[in-house]
Amino acid sequence: MAFQPPYSPSLFRKWDNASGASVVALDNKIEQAMDLVKSHLMYAVREEVELLKEQIRELVEKNSQLERENTLLKTLASPEQLEKFQSRLSPEEPAPEAPETPEAPGGSAV
């Protein structure tokens, strides 16, 4: 008498096919989830890039304004005031945030 498995070979094939289909379905779900995560990340990155571009524009504008103000203050200051100011600065010290009020050529504050 030949060995008879407790299940029929055709049942095993059906289970194998169902298992293969299940693996494919799972792979598809994983791929969809990864695509969703990727799209969310791309959206977040684009949003952050736009915010950073706006900050850069604001900083460039502020830098230009400060450069114009600096140039104006240099033209209004007397050579003695500029020399006094520059002598206060040493290579280790950063420049002060707000310069002193320049004096007019007559000696009074502007």
C-alpha cells in the first residue's frame, strides 16, 4: 500500500497559488504605502524649501538695507569719528550692533 498524504495534491496547489497571490497582494500594499509616505515627504520638503526661500529673500533684503545704512553713516561721519570707531574694533571683537550717533561737522549730534 502506497503512502497517502493527509491532503490531496490539488489542495496543496490551490493553497500554494493562494499563498502566491497573497504575497503579491501584500507586496502591492507595501508599495502603495511606500508611495504614500514618499508623496507626503516630498510635500513636506517642498513646503520647507518655500519657507527657506522666503527667509533668504527677507535676509537679502535686510542685508541690502543695512549695507545702505552703513554706507550712509560712513559718509556722514567725520574722519575722526571713523578713526575712533575703527580703533575700538579689534580682530577678536565683533562689530557693535548699533553704531554711535555720528556728530555733525559742527560738533553737535545729528
